[in-house]
Amino acid sequence: MCGIVGYIGTEEAAPVLLDGLDKLEYRGYDSAGIAVFDGEKIQVAKARGRLKVLNEMTHGGEKLPGNCGIGHTRWATHGIPSDKNAHPHFNETESIAVVHNGIIENYLKLKKLLQEKGYKFTSETDTEVVAHLLDYYYKGDPLEAIIRTMRRVDGSYALGIMFQEHPGKLFAVRKDSPLIAGKGKNGNLIASDVPAVLKYTRDVYFIQNEEIVCLEADELNFYNIDGEPIRKEAVTIQWDVSAAEKAGYEHFMLKEIYEQPKAVLDTLNPRIREGRIEIEELGMSDDEIRAIKKIYIVACGSAYHTGVSAKYVFEGLARIPVEVDLASEFRYRNPILDPETLLIVVSQSGETADTLAALREAKQRGVRTLGIVNVVGSSIAREADNVMYTWAGPEIAVATTKAYSTQLIAEYLLAMKFAQVKGTVSTAEMDEMIQELKQLPVHIEMLLDHKEKIQRFANRYIAAKDIFFIGRGIDYAISLEGSLKLKEISYIHSEAYPAGELKHGTISLIEEGTLVAAVLTQEELYKKMISNMVEVKTRGAFLLAVTNVGNTEVEKAADYVIYIPKTHKYFTNSLAVIPLQLFGYYVALGKGCDVDKPRNLAKSVTVE
Ligand code: AGP
């Protein structure tokens, strides 16, 4: 996720752009840039690093005079954070400037086509393709060039565009990435999100998919993809800036819980093509995949929990033995690694010291490594032999939610890719799984609609001292995550336990009213789970059950049931985690905890 801004009016544009980008830094902050029309040419300044670097470089914008400009703060997806990959991007004559938030899914194909026509590229980004495509279609009419470009581009985009030959106009267009326009006293603006414009206006236009907006200093005109003028009504924003950065949510954590459907979609979409799993970034030929005889998944915290889930998926689908390890343990236990091993490290930040050290240990022993990482260009992403990015966008809350969910997706896709190459899964089952994967965002949306019900239930437990999560098989993996989500933000002691193991000691902790959350999504384990639930219930426990729609049998043992939509048995963690995330969030909220910044914790643990 990135942030774009644009301004045209009577004021100097650069300070307005920098101020707007400052309000959008939560959307991405590994590099930034602005382009301003100085009356003759489009001047540009861009730099890797936080917005502060750009501010200093341009003396707060003074070094770029002019009343019309666009700006961008980047969360890298294609191309590492660097000066040349920073936006804005240009055509070769630098007469067209573009800033972009989103992912151009067919950029490689378009880049090849343009290069065959003689276009030269200077960056590794997908966005630069748009600048050259606009150039290719521009014959004097900016609107026509934009429309023809939109028809060729697949993926998601919010674009800010300047044409040097049309200095009194600024264009913006949207498909799937958020975009607003604002009518200010001294000029008009575009932005990825409301916070960037609130200082100048509270009257904003929410641009819908395939709508184009043309800004002039004193008017805004809107068009559809056929170039026909359309009418739009302004909406008056009531939020303050801080609330607006969270898009009106009380905390970043809740906002990020709600961003999961899109994060899952963005991570899935580019890797499912014509009914097959395609993961070019894996960098392994089919023969190299077939040669892998063992997989290690090494990570910390929630990332480790995704590995515990993925073990069941990999072993179930691709019949490859998988060992899951905590990074802080892996590197000191002299692991047995041979050339036919693939070591996968999973990390949202890509900077976790324990995980980075485990990666280096494996590389030293000559083992092939793959990183599943959310931050492009981070240490783990750079040092792993290959990297598969999760496209969750910046995750601000310390407690991970959308990054966790996209890590699960990446591991499902990898396991399916291995099974596809090894032929261990029938075409029919692969087709069914792909259909179920595509349904996950819809199912997650449905579960998010139950937040009030979960909030009411959570409020009963804000004074709890101990809460247990139990499950068998892949449901044990999600119990681990549910327990961590709760304890790390509400400070209530919690443990996750394999349900069959409770009777070997821990069951002595169960007292009258102790909450036990039982996750049972694996049909073949329902009966076993229900008997484990009865075991704790007879000792006084209050049973919350998370189970599949239709498993009403569980109501005999559970006191409170949350049903999740049916999905493939290997994907249930992606759905069961939603009510558990919301439960942890609302318990912490009810206790008045600092949900986004829990005590003693950091978003990235860069110490061992
Ligand atoms: C989970 O909510 C925590 N924030 C923590 O367990 C985290 O998952 C762990 O520190 C690993 O971080 P990483 O994914 O950035 O490597």
C-alpha cells in the first residue's frame, strides 16, 4: 500500500504535497518523491528513506516552485526501496509524470511489449510501465491516453498523472486502490486517503472504480472509462486527522483486521493463473522442486504459528516431511540439514534477529533458502536465496493480523505448487482448492460482520485470569495464534494446548468458570474434540467453540458457538483466526489496554 497526493491551485504545490504525504506515511514509508510543474518543465525530487529525507532535500519544498504537482510515499512491492524506484515515474522525455498506489499484475508482459517498441526503462517498478504506456497512447489528448492505458492494465491502481503539455490540469484515476478528490479554498487536491486533504477541505469526492478525475485550479471534472462526463456529490468528512489515518477505526489493529480480505486477495491474485499456481519468485525449476526431500519452516511468534499450520498442508498435499522450528531454538540445536532441504523463513518485518540468524545459519550450511516476507527489500528478503512477498501492505499494530493471514496464504500456495509439480494431488482437488482459496476473502468479510456478537462475548472476560485454547491437528496451530493474540494485547495469561494433551497435567488448572476456547474444524476429529470438551466442562470450564457451519453436534458440549463458513480442511485456520483476533482485540479494548502498542513489545524484534 502506498500513498499518493496531488494539488493544483494558487498556492505553492510542494509544501502542500509534503504535508499531505506526511499524513499518509502510515501507508508506506520506505521512499518518497514529488514532481512539480515549474511553468516550463516538470521538476522532480525523490529519495529512499522516510519523508524527512525528501523534506530536507527540497528545503520543505522551496526548491520546487510551481502550483501543480503530485507526490508519493512508497511501500515497495516491485523493486527494492531506492532512489530510482521511488515515485514519481516518467516517460523518456519526462513530459508525463505518474504516481501509483496498487499492483500492476501484467506489468512484465506490458514492459516486454514496450521494450520491443524501443522504450527504455530506468526502474524495477511495475509503475514505470504506466508512464511509458501513457506516452505510447498520448497523441495530444490526455483523457484518451489515460482511457487507452486503463484498458491495457490489469491489477489495482490509484494514479496521479501530470502532462507537461497540459500544465493547468492534473489527472487521477482509480481501480481497486482508494482515491479521493478534494475541493479546497485555494485549489483542488487528490489523495489516497482523507488525512492528506483535511487541512485544506472537508468536502471530498470518493472516486469509484474506473472513474477519472481532472483537476483544474478552480474546478473538478469527472469522467467514466468511456470518457463521458459524470456527476459526483461531495461528502463532508467529520473525522479528525488521527481518526482518519485509521480510516475511522479506533485502532490500527482493528483497521488491519478489516483489511484482511483485500490483503488476502492481493497475495493470492498474481499467483493463480488459468487454474494453476504460478510462483515465479520461487526461483525453482520443477526438477528442483521434485528434488526437495525435506522442508524446514523457521520463524518466531505468529509467523511461527503459520508454519505449524503449513506443516499439515505441505505434508497433506505434497507428502514432503516438514519440520517447524522456533528461530531462536533452530540455530542452537545443530540441526541436521542436507542439500535436499529447503529452508523457509517467515517474517512480516524481515528484520527479526532470531529469524535472520537462522537464515544465515542455513545458508552457511549450503541449504537453499526462501523468505516469506512482507517488507520489500528488508534484510531477510535480501539475504534469502529467493523471496515470496506477502502483499499485506504496512502493518502498524504490534499484534499482527493481516500479515499473519497473508503468510498463511503464501504457505498454502507453496504447498499447492509443490503438490502440482509432484503430481500428488488430482486436478479435481486442485481445482476445488483454488476455488476455495478465491472464496476466502468473501468468507472473511462474512465473519467480520459478527464483530458486535464477539465484542459482547469478549466483554464477559475482561476480568479473566486464565484462558485456554485447545485444538487437534491444524486446529492446534490456530489455537496457538488465538492464545498469543489474546495475551499479547490484553495481558491475560493464556495457553494453547493440543486437546488430547490436557489430561496429562494441565487439566488440573481448570476451575469453575475457566474459559476454554475449543477450535474444531476438522471433521475427522470432531468426536475426539467433543470428548475433550466434555472433559474440561465436567471440571467447571465455560466452553467457547469455533467450528464449521453445520456442525451443530457441538452444541451438546459448548456453551457458546461461533460458526465459520465451510472451506477446504487445509484453509480453516484462515477463517477460525478472525473471531479469535476480534476476541483478543475486544478483551483488550474492554480492559482499556493500549491495543496498538502493548507493553514490553515491539513491532519488529531486532534483538536476540
Ligand atoms: C505477533 O502478533 C507478534 N507481533 C510477534 O509474535 C511477531 O509475529 C514475531 O515477533 C515475528 O515477527 P516477524 O514476522 O516480523 O518476524
